[in-house]
Amino acid sequence: MDEPIETKINQSPDKSFERRLHSTEDAPVESINIDRGDTEPQNSDQSLEKTRKKRASTEKIHVYGYMKKKVLNHLMENGCSSKSVDEVIAASKFNKNSVLEYMNQRIQMAQKNVHEECDSLSFSNIESWLNVFKEWNLPELCLYEPALVINAIANNEEFPEPKDLDGVDLKSVYKFLGNALMGLPQPNLDAKSAEFLANEFEILVGEANTEVGNSETGRINQKLESYKELPFSAQNEKSSIDPLCLGDDLNFQRK
């Protein structure tokens, strides 16, 4: 049986971690000067203040590194929901604000990198969709129907043997996608299956970044922006299955 989160997170860092925190690199300036044979004053207030600042800075770096590993391992095992993040922080003995600060910095860096790598008209339109979804509070209306459908396919359909598909395990690929759509940990894929899925994503990206793709994403974006609100209170089942409002049977109030 797996250990409780508190047990795994609250356990003390290993000895190598402790040695790094208390190594000569982080030792008081006075002791370093003694070792070097220096004859500067040993107990001045200025020297002690510099020592405290250096120690705090060094410990902060090591805490970030240690917590990064703990947080990432926990999210990989339990999924990336906000609840999982709260659990791992609550169970940690490290400062909550420091952990959140570190995670927010990394998230902002990742977002910046994604924007640089996906700088295209199609992706700009898709980002506009996401902003509209936030305004509609769509995440709270989502019932994860696509994820349930994908998982149902993975668990009930018969798939060709991997040997008949050049080693690609389609069942594992569907389980990977189903868990990803639910925000759950994804199972590890073998090399062939991972390569296959990565290639499929590249094909989708390539199709989005064509003239036709730009036109279609722009058309959908204009349609979304023309709606004043969506009556999901009466059609909750549509919020996940048709978030882009493409169904002909939906009568939405326009601006």
C-alpha cells in the first residue's frame, strides 16, 4: 500500500541534502576566513548580516530544488488538479509561499515558451476560445464526457495487436489520452506508442497552421464572440461535448 501523502512529503531530506545545506559553501564567513588564515574581524555586525543573507539565499535555492522534485513526483502520481497541488503543499514542511512562488515562476516561464513556439494565427484564435470559456465558467460545467468516451473505448473496444501496428499499442494510447483529459496521471507509453502519439499531435498542429486551419479557427472564434451568453443551465450536457457551440440544434442568445 502506498504511503500517505504526509509521510512521503514530510520525510526529512536525505543526508546529502543536509550536507549541502550545511557545507562550507554555506558556512559563516568567520569560519571560512579562519580556514584561509585571514585576520579580518570575526564578529562584526556587518559580517553576521551578510552571513545570514547568504545562508537564507542558499537554503532557499536548495528548498526550491528539493520541493520541485517532491511536487513534480506527487503531481505525476496523483494528477495536476488544484486539489493535488494544495495537498502536496499542505503536507510539506517548507514555506507555502516559497513553494507557490517557485511554481508560479515556472508556470509563467512555460507559458512564455509555449507562446514563442506556437506563435501563429490559429493558436491565437484557440487562445481566444479559452478566454471565452473562462468567462462562461465552462470548467465548472464540464462533466468530462470526452474523457469518459475515450476511456470507454480503451476499456471496451478490441484493438489490433501491437505487433500488427509496428509496435504501437493503441489501447495504451487511448488510456493515455483519457487520463490526460481527466487531469489524471498518464500511464507511461513504450517508445513506439509515444512516437506515434507525438507524430499525431504534430500532424494536428500542422493542419491548424494552414490557410484552411487559420480560416476555420477564425470563423469559430467570431461565432463564439457573437454570443452574449450560453444557456448551459438548461443544456449542461452540451458544455463538454460541444464547447465550441457547433451543434445546429443549439439556440444561443446573441449579443
